[in-house]
Amino acid sequence: MRQSTIPPVVAARWALWMFVTVNLVIVEVLFLTAGTGKNGVLTVAKFFGVHAAVLMLFQLLLVARLPWLDRRIGMDRLTVWHRWVGFTLLWTLLTHAVLVVLGYAKLDGASMTKTFFALAGVPASLLGMGAAAIVVVVAAVSARFVRQRLRYETWHGLHLLLYLALGLAFVHQLQETTTFSSSLPAQIYWWALWLFAFGALVTGRIVMPVWRNAYHRFRVAEVVAESDTVVSVRVTGRHLDKLPARAGQFCIWRFPGHNHWWPANPFSLSAAPDGRTLRLTAKAVGDTSAALRHLPIGSRAFVEGPYGAFTSVHRSRPDALLIAGGVGITPVRALLEEQPAGDTVVLYRVRSENDAVLVDEVRALVGYLGGRLHLLTGRTGEGNSPFDPDRLRALVPDITERDVYVCGPPAMTSAVLSALRTLNVPHRQVHAERFGLA
């Protein structure tokens, strides 16, 4: 079942980078035709300034959760790109700010310190300084060693300050006539780009989730304890047959009235959507997930999504290998309900058979498909790594001829992806998604 068409993820990446390239070319043209600054340093500062604006707008698109991009590229990859673009934005802004101060200091024959405080008294400059300061603070708390020591809610609250920075940057650019209104085409371009980016963000992050929850009216229908530490929650609602959800995707779940509003978790759908209910299965790893077993039947649920590219949309071969670790079995179990004709092999990695969540359901589905389930138990250590390339080849000799789906803890996922590269499994046949919000 080789596909002759361009894979969806490739098409989406080309479309995204083409959008970026076209806008960079337009910005370069506007920069070159707008004239120079008051001196050479200020001209270079303006160059970095307009590119910082483009980076800010690109950041908005990466986190807008646009369905067309999310279902083809995946929120995990978009989030990684958002992180790296963010740090690029940080250094671009700092370079722009330093060059502005240096340029005016040379122009006035004053020290940089005196020039800095003089510029702080100019509204347009003060707005830019405020935006840059917020970006610096958010970048500092997003550094990995700091982020790991903060609660997600704390980090997320600070991260929301970026929207304030964007507002300040927008007004700052409005008042900088050399970049925003140097010509009528420049004004039309910048207004269109800002409106498009903000419109995408508001639609994807606010309008669509609010509308879907008002339309579907999600409620808890059933709570089932799968084990001492794992619980499944079945959610129902109106017209769920019109919710564009697929097996392998995840939603961001909130249960207002039971927990505070702000705690939210990305949980995969552990059963293929059937148009009547949605099911999530979660392991108790925090206060929010641990409390799921106490959800009252009939209580409201606020659901964002569905999100994710871990779906059968990306299948390119008739046979499949599904690899899961721990509670990562949940999207894999859902995918088994959407498996087309072809041989299916499931590798399920757990410490012991007692930790194998939903294993009976998985075994039944694999049996129905005529496939094979390998339950890989034991602690990972020297001599006990089932995801070494040789062991993977021994378990699945035709691994290079299959689509491979991988979901599990980060260390396991990384080990499997490394082994697949060693085995020369074509990149387009490998599908992995690391679920998370940060």
C-alpha cells in the first residue's frame, strides 16, 4: 500500500515553511525600500526589529492549535519549534534593543546608560522595552533547569505574559513609522499579518474550544478503576458524531466543579471515538489525575481538542507495528480499532503483567485482527532492553516494511526511535508523538 501522494506531514511542513519564506522575502523588500535609519547602527537595528516582529507572529501560529497543522505535524513538534523560535526571538530582540541604544548614543554623542534612560522616556521606546523585558523573563523561566523546578500552573501563568508582550510590541511597531507605515503597501502588509496571526490564535485557543463545549455539553458518564493507580473516564455529550476526533488523538481535559479551573491534563483517547462517548484512561501521577477516580457521574467536563497527529491518517504501508510503554498503551489500544487490513504486531512494555493496563482489551483486539501481542516485562537494565535493534529485528523480522507507531515514556520512545534509525526503517513509516503541554 505505498502511497504515491505526498505524506500529510510533508505537505504541512512545506506549506508552513513556504509561508515563512514568503513573509521573510516581503519583509526584506519592505526593509530595503523603506530607506535607511539615522545612521548605520540604527539601520541594522531596524533590520533586527522587523525580523523580531515576524518571529513573534510565527510564534502565534505555532501555538494557535490550528487543526490543519496539528493533525498533520502534531502538537509535540509544533511545541518544540515554538521553543526554539522563542529563543531565537529572545536574541533577536536583545540585539535590536542594544543596537537602538548604541545607535542613538553615537548619534547624540552620549553614553549608552544616559541614552537608555532618555529612550525610556519616549512612549514608543518604553513599550518596546516592556515587551523585551517580558520576553527575557519568560525565556528565563523556560530554560530547562528552571522549568523542571516549577509547577506547570506557575510556569504557564508566567508564559501567558507573552500575550501582553505581543500587545506592547504591536503598539510599539504602530508608533515606529519607519517599520510599520513607511508606505501604503507596508501598512497593508503589517496590518494583514498581525490580524491573521491574532485571529488564528483567538480562533484556535478561545473561540473553537468555547463553541465546541457549548455545542457538545460534555459530561462524565462512567468512571472505572482499571487498577490501583489507573482509572478510565467515559465522557458523553450531544452530537459527538460531529466531533472531528480520531483514534490516537488526545484532548486537554478539565473537570470544573471537581477541581480548580486551571489544572488541565492532556490524556489520550483510549478507545476509538464512536460518535456517542469519549474515553480517557489515566495513571495517577499528580493531584489532578489521581482525583479522576472520584469524579461524580453527570459532572461537567471541559474538553479542548482533539489534537495530535498520532493517527492512521499517516499510514503508508499495509502492515503495522505498534509499540507502547506503560500508559502509552492508551492511544495504541484506540488505534487497534481503526487498523485496516494487514498484519498487526503490538509490543507492550511494562514492568510486570500486573502493570499492563487494558491488556485484556488489547489482546482481544489483536486477536480479532489476527495479529500478535508481545508483552515485554521486566526492569530495563543491562541485558534486558527489548528495544535494541537486534531484539526488535528478532521480534519483527520485517520491521522495515511496516508502519511503526511508538508511544511511551520519553526514555523508551527515544530508545525505540534510535533503534529504528539503526535498522534503517524509512522516516515516513515512523510515527511518534510525545504528549505534553510544556
